[in-house]
Amino acid sequence: LVMLSACAPWSESKAGAASLKPDKDRKEAPDFALKDADGRAVRLSDYRGKVVLLNFWATWCGPCKREIPWFIELEQRNRDRGFAVIGVAMAEEGWDVVKPFLREYKVNYRTLMGSDTIAQLYGGVDGLPTTFLIDRTGRIASVHIGLAGREDYEHDVQALLASP
């Protein structure tokens, strides 16, 4: 497993900076099957019909730690409206470091163990965090590399939830 060596720059983008791509410019999010903390295989295609925030992160990444509480809150508030957060942990040490982190941060959303293969599938995740917002039809509506502003996520998630 090749470790991503750096977190992406630690700057919050200004609200609206990472606006949603127009429908015609959205590409299909690659499907995958990864294991969750209980060893169950989870496929992205299982979430078709929902708006998905797919977050690649690591336990050692400062910006990741900063945005995880936002994702916990987004999941809590919007779960019943067809929204899901999926965390993809990029951890060389595996579940030994990830499970205690999930407990400490009280993560309430599905977390999967990532790999180089999944990172390559998504165009090579070069910095962490990297977050993809996926619309209800399974297409990538926006990509945030590095720490984005909380308002950007709020705005984009609400916009995607409002569209059919």
C-alpha cells in the first residue's frame, strides 16, 4: 500500500468556491466493493438513489480531523432525506488504528478501508482529505481536494438533496 504522504493544503475555500458541476458535465462515480469495520462488503452502487459524500481520509491528517465532525452532523441531519456519508480510510496500519479513531470521534457513518486500487479508480487521490459529492444518479457532482469550507458542504448537499 502506497501511503499518501501529505495532507492537502490547510486552507478553507470560500463559500461556493467548489460549486456543483452542471448535470451534463458529471461523470459516473466508479463502483467499488470495500469492507467495513465489521468485515461486510459495501458497494457504492448500494447507495444509488441517495446523495453520497465520499470522503477519503486518514487518522494522521489534521484537516481530515477538522472536517469529520461536520460530516457526522451532516449525516445526522440529512440521513432521513436520502443522504449518506461514506468514509474511506487510507490507513497502512488498517483497522488497528482506524477503529479506535472511529470510537474516539464517535463517527456515525459507514467507514470502509481504502486501498491504492480505490484511490486510482478515483483518479489518484493525491492529497487528503479528498471528498466527492455524488448525486442520486451515481454521478460525481463535485470534488473537494483539501479542507473545504463547512458552508460549501452544507450548500452543495442541500442543493443535491433538493434536485430530483
